[in-house]
Amino acid sequence: MLDIKNIHKSFGNLEVLKGISLSIGKGEIAAIVGPSGAGKTTLLQIAGTLEKPDSGSVLFNGTELIGMKDKKLSAFRNTNMGFVFQFHQLLPEFTAQENVALPALIAGTSKKKAMEKAADLLTQLGLGERIHHKPAEMSGGERQRTAIARALINDPEIIFADEPTGSLDSANRQEIQDIFVDLRDRLGQTVVMVTHDSSLAAIADRVIEMADGKVLPPAIEVELEVTDCPEEESLPIVNPLDAGRDGSEDLVGDSVQQV
Ligand SMILES: Nc1ncnc2c1ncn2[C@@H]1O[C@H](COP(=O)(O)OP(=O)(O)O)[C@@H](O)[C@H]1O
Ligand SMILES: [Mg+2]
């Protein structure tokens, strides 16, 4: 459903994306992982048309999005794509229900319908008692669930999530993880997420590794064990002469060894 081809992007002299191509299938959860600064957020923003590439193509169900006029693109994005960010980005002066309803109102849904659907989604996500609360009156996990409800309000074809559990404790991370699994299993929701959270990456159908502005070739091991990726820990370069030197067979499993 989403075909990204040969995306290049620089900020000034800094070449952040060096020819990225990937395809996301309908109903798939794809996790993009890799060290900080690899270009993951930039790629997600370009895939979600929030940022423009210098060159390359983003095809959405066969429609080229690069070069589409801003107004048309905003409308397209609002109805087809949902976004969840690390920091919920809810509007502080609005209630949870109003925040969730907003993209539907923008899409031209009546206020009554939008508010009903918002309440319904929030209830499904366990926030039935919180719909009239403002973000400041909710916990981090509740805010993030509200942000997911907002991403879902227009029944998007795809959800982009950038470190959706990045600012949550482990109980709340687990909840968000369960929600994504449920969305895929129940609705066939397509999700592209960027994450450092290894247990969240583990629910993905496919893990895409990025480093230094490129997508790395698929790892040999199918059973990916993504490291819990401390920021500075980039992919170790394994010297074949060293492999197993200390009798350890962990090299492959621990570090997602490259071909
Ligand atoms: N708007 C911007 N202007 C200048 N540099 C940017 C901008 N956005 C990102 N960068 C730089 O691009 C590189 C990749 O950033 P990013 O895509 O956020 O990586 P990641 O999400 O993998 O940590 C970083 O070096 C970052 O500082
Ligand atoms: Mg990022």
C-alpha cells in the first residue's frame, strides 16, 4: 500500500537519507529501528508527507504523493493517515474528546458524529471515564491512548508512530503495545512505527533497520532480537576472526548481524 522509492533528503550539508526504498503492505506492522540520528524520524515524516524529500517517490495505493499540492495533500493526509508521536501533541485547552474529534471535524464530519465517535474510540481504549479531561489532567499513558484514538478517528489506511512508547513507563508501554496488536488483529490496521523499545519492535511483522541514512539489508536471523539500543550503540562490526573467540554464540542474536 505504501511504496517509498529512492528517497534522498539533506538538511544543509547533512545528508540524512541516502536513497531509501521500502514497501509496506496492508495490515502489516513494520518497525523501523536503528541508532539515534540514523534518519528514522525524517523517513517517517517523509512517508507521512509531513516533510518533503529532495528526491524520490512516495506512492500510496498507487497515488504519487510527492508534488501533490499542499491543500490537497493535507486533506489526503487527514483522511488516510494517522499519527502518533512520542509526546502526544494533544492541544492543552481541549478535552480528550475534543482532541480526538478534531481531525474528523476538519474532514467535514458533523460535530455530533465526530464527538460520538471520539467518545466511542476513547471508551474502546479504556478511557470512557476520561473523555472530558484535558491532557494536563491525564497520565502519560492516558494521553498517549488519547493520541492513538485521535490517529484512528478518520479510519486511516495507515498509522505512523514515532517512538510511541518513548516517554512511558513499562506498564504503559505494555498497554500501548497491546493496543497496536489489537488494531492489527481486529482491524487489519497498517502501522509503521519507529521505536527503541525492543518489546514493541517484537510485535512487528517486519523490522527494518536503518543506520546512517540507509536501510540495512535484512538480517540473517529471522528471529530478530533487537537490542534495547542505547543511543550511542550503533551496529557492531563483527570481525569474522573474532566471532566466537570467547566461546560466545551471542554475537548473531544480540546484534542482528548483517549479511
Ligand atoms: N529539521 C532539521 N534540520 C536540520 N537537521 C535535522 C532536522 N531534522 C533532523 N535533522 C538531523 O538529521 C539527522 C537525522 O535525524 P532524525 O531523522 O531525527 O534521526 P532519528 O529519528 O533516527 O534519531 C540528525 O543528525 C538530525 O540532527
Ligand atoms: Mg527520531
